[in-house]
Amino acid sequence: MNNKIKILLVGLAVVCAAALVIAFQLNTVNKSLRNEFTIKEQEFSSERQSLTNQLNSLQISRKKLDAELSDLRAKFDSLSKEHDKLKSNFDLVTKERASVVDRLQELIKENKSLSEEAAKLKETGGVSYTVSTTSSEDDVYWARVLKDKAALEIEVQNLKSQLADAQLKGEKAMEEGRKLDLQFKTVNQARMDLERKMVYNEKLAESLSEDLVREKRDKKAITDQLEAIRQENFELKSRLMALGDKKTSLEGRLVDLQQEREILSKRLSELDQILQDRVDQIIQVKDDLKAARTEAKEASVKDSRVVQLQPIVVKAAEPQSTSQGSKPGAGQILAINDENNFVIIDLGEEDGVKVGQTFNVYRNTEKVASLEVIQIRKEIAAADIKSLSSGAKLKIGDLVS
């Protein structure tokens, strides 16, 4: 029983030590995971802040570029309208110039024809005008011709001045057109540059958005992992609490077992004392039997009638002689403890009995039980009852072999 208690105590100590080791390891793992999560969260927050700042700056620059592009588009539209207007004016001036040139050529031809006609009339003036009715009509006619010629010359001069003005306007329009073309090309180049910048900024914003989305996904994964770690930590804490409760119950059971051990130790001490008293009584009985046997032998020498009665007295007073005469047993049961399931037999160290040795109990040559020696003294021994026949009950005086 002491061995069982020791084994139970060792098992409880091993369980407590394992629980403490598991709790320490879980606490260490939890601290390391918390530190790692804190570091990751700080890194993610700083990176997210930097990405947010970059995105805000890009959005501001994009807004500025959009405003500049809108202004350039407005300027481009106004320059395009002005260019179209100047082009229409230039076309109109070109058409007017062409019409003026045609008109001038017609007037030149008409002037030339009139000059030729006037020259012919001067050469043939006397003859032709002699045919005329009156000289007054000739004067009126020549006055009208000279007037028409002067008007035509004035008109030619006006047309020449208009042509010069038209040429000057055309040159100015062409110069303005070249300037407008140059401005148009410059504005178009700036527009293309701005569009390229906008495309680059859009791609950069998209990449930043993708990075931000990726960071959000990573944060979600880290959050999920943290949640799983927290769940696992909660489960481990629950298991640790269960182990703590189990440890408490085991400690309580250990205290109960220690108290029970103390009680059993006290009872065992009492039983040892009782057994020692019984042994002393048995030894005293054996001494008395030996003395009685000696007296009986001495009496048998003096009185023949005692000799005839002596075997009867010895056999009645000493059951051991009966056991020696019986074939199955070498000893007998001296005392029985039903409460603790052990017996006392009259075989000890002098008879060669050892701890752990087994014996069989016989009654009238019939086996009723088996015993195992647990303690020995010089002339007696204590043995546990290992098996007992059904319906049988051990009695003092049963034979042991």
C-alpha cells in the first residue's frame, strides 16, 4: 500500500511539473506572438501612413495638372477659334485680293482699250468728227471720255492701294497664322506632356492603390492570424485553467491521500502493535505449551497413567502437533483480520519463510484460499489473502502449506 501511495504521489508530481512546463511554454509563445504582432502592426501603420501621404500628394498634383490641363485646353480652344477666325479672314482677304486683281486687270484692259480708242480718235479726229452733227456734241463726248478715264485711273489707284493693304493684311495674317501655328504646336506639346504626366500619375495612383489594397489584405490576414492566435490562446488558457483545476483537485486528493496515509500509518502502527502483542501472546502460549509438554514428559516417567493421558493432553493443548500429523499443511492460521484482508500464521524466519512467498490454506485436505507473505518475524508471519473459494471463510486453526 505504501508503494501504491508513492507511485500515486510521483504521478501527481509529474502531472504538476508537466502542467507548469506547458503553462510556461504557452506563456512564452504568447508573449513572442504578441511582440511580433505589435512590431508588424507598427510597420504596417508607418507604411500605410507613408502610402497615404504619397497618395494625397499625388492626388493634389493630379488636381493641379487637371486644372492646368483645363486651362491649356481652354487656351487651346480659344487659339483654335482665333486661328479659324484668322484663317477665314485670310481666305476672305485672299478672295477680295483675287477679285480686286481681276477687277484691276479688267480696268487695265478697259483703260488700255480706251487709250487705244482715244489715240485712234485723235489720229482720225478731223475726218471722223467732220461727219458729226455739231462740235458741241464732240466736246461733251470727249469730256465724258476724259471723265471716265480719270475715274478709272482714280479707281485703279484705289484698287492698287486696296491691293497693297490686302497684301499687307495677308502678310500680317500669315505672320499671325505662323505664330498661332507655333503656339498651337507649343500648346499641343504641353497638352501631350500633361496627358503623359496624367497617365503616369494615374498608373502610379493605381499602383499605390494596389499596394494599399495589398496592405489591407495583409493586415486582414494578420488580423485573422491574430484572431486565430487569440482563439488558440483562449483555448490554451482554458486548458491551463482546466489543468489548474485538475492540479487543485489533485493537490486536494494528494492532501486527502496524505491524510489517509497518516491514518493508515497510524492504523498500521496500531496493527503492528496488536500483531506484536499477539505475537508475544503466541510466543507466551508456545512457551507455556513447551513447559506443559516438558511437565507432561516428566509426569509420564513418574506415572504410567499420565503417560496414557499425555498424548491426549498434548494434542488438545497444542494444535501444532495435529498439523504435523496432517499431510497438507506445515503451519496454521493464528489470527484473522477481515477488515484489512490479512492473516497471521505460525511460520517465521526460523521456518525459512520470506517476504513474497505464497501459501495455500487447507481445511480437511480441501484448498480454501491462497496467501502471500508481506511481513515476517522470528516465529510468525503476516500474509495477504490473495484468493478465497466461493462461500468459504477462513478460520483460526486452518492449515497453511
